[in-house]
Amino acid sequence: MEQLSAGQKLDHAFEELGKEKSISFELDLDTDAQSLKALDASSDPEPGEEMSDDIAELFSGVKANVTLQSKKPIAESGEKDYVGMSLKIGNKDGDLTEYRVVGDYTYIRSDVDAVGKAMGFPAPSAKDLPPGADGLKKVLQGQWVKINTKEFEKGTADMGAVPGAKPAPEPTLDAKTQQRLLEALRGTIAREVDFRTVDGKDGAERITATAPFRTLITKLFGEIRPLAKNLPMGMELPTDKDLKDAPNAKVAADFTLKNGELTEVSVDLAELAENAKVKKLGLVVRMVDGQTPTAPAGATEMGVDELLGGFGAAMMDQEAFSEDAA
């Protein structure tokens, strides 16, 4: 009875969330620099390509805030139904980058110096930019710029395309296939996942879902394969042979409900690393009050050519300078 009750409560909570037309959540990578470096070392990187201390520190403290706003309930929304979205990524030192899609434009700002320093690629200075690159100068100064979304999508799609060739259709999922995928997911979870309910803080209820990872994903992809012909072109599903070496350690996910509403999900992934030095590796999603993405005032408009060509030229100059210095 507890298993059925917990599963039903989670199902209901996700159904209610899917009825919303706007959702906002915070995504937190719950880890530390030592665990990330140990995880990187276990992948046997090439000499000189090991994760640096700066990058490990950067990612260990990263948080992302996401908002999605649609004309329809989220569960029924396709790409064309979204009227606004935003993504802000930051750490303990402040915001690193942010973008918003509102109306016909995508708005972007970034702390280029902070990101470049952590990634080991110093940002070009304004003097390295070609004449007339006012928008790129604003980017380097951490100010808002805006780009026509359709023109940007067309410009990036044209990159590397064969002249005269028709653009490939955008991958989409029809409503019937989406529903069948959701049913496959629900069915697999109902059969393979163990649920346990415990009391949480401040009247909240916590449901812990546990399952062996390899068994869960093998069963799930087994349910999805009959739908492969309805999936977007280029989407290849792994075979059972591909998954046989996946770790089969048990993965636990904690779901926090308050008044029947989902407020937080946390997943402990440390066991999947199969590395004793990876002490802390989790993912936390916290639902926050809904927000409405708005267009920032004073954003400088950029052309696609300036965005795609200007930074490329600046980075080539930077590389040439580095080679000459060497």
C-alpha cells in the first residue's frame, strides 16, 4: 500500500505541475571540486587535458535558474507554444551568464572575463575586435545585447551547409508519440522503482525512489524502442549491449512534496561514479515562485554576422598572439 500510495502522490504532483503555463526552478550541482577532479581522473584524460582547479571550482559552485512560459499547459506545449524563457547561470561570486527569449529576440549578457579565466581562455580585449563591432564590445563589458532569434537560427543552420541544399526539417515529436513515451516512462518506474515515504520538515512529505541504474535504463529503453520510427531523425537509441557496462549501483532520488505540490527533487549520483574518491555528486532541482521573462531595457542589437564572425576573428587574433608569444 505504501508503494502504491507514494507512486500515486508523485504521479499526481507531476500532473499538477504539467498543468501550469509557467514554471521556474533552480538547478544546483551538489558537489565539490575534489569530487569533480576525481571523476575527471577516472576518465583517463590525455596529458595536459586534465580538469584544472579553476574549472573544478567553477562547476562545483554553479547554479542555474530556469523559467519557461507557454501559451498552453507545460505538459501539452511544443517548441512553438513557448512565449518566453530565461536561463541564468552563476556561482558564489555572482552571475556568469544569462539569456532570455522574449518575443522575436534573444537577449544575452555574460561576465566574459570570469568565464574565460576559469576556462583558461582569456577573453579578447575590445582593441582586438574589428571596426564597427559595437555589439561585441558591449558583450565584453558584460552589458545586454539582443539578436533576432529567427535570423540567428537561420545563420547557425546555414553554417557548413551544402550550397543550394534544402535545410533539414527540425526534429519534432507529435503529441501521440509524446504521450506514449510518457506512458513508457511511467510504466517502467512503476515496475522497477521502490518507493518509501518519510516525514519531512515543516509539514512537508519526502518520498524516496530507489532503483538499480542499469536495470532501470535497460528496461526503459526496451519500452521506447518500439517507438523509434516515430522519433526525430538522427535520434539513435542505445542497445542492451551498449548498456551492459553501465553501473548497476542503486540510485536514490528524494522528492519533497508540500500540500501535494512538488517543491524539490534531489538525486545522489556518487555511486554511479564507481570511484571511492568521488565523495559528493548530486543534482538538486528546487521549484521557485513563477517569474515572467521580460526584455531588459537598453539592450544593443547585434547582427548575426557580427556575432558569428566578430568573435571568430577576435579569437583567431588571440591565438596568433599566443603562438607568437610562445
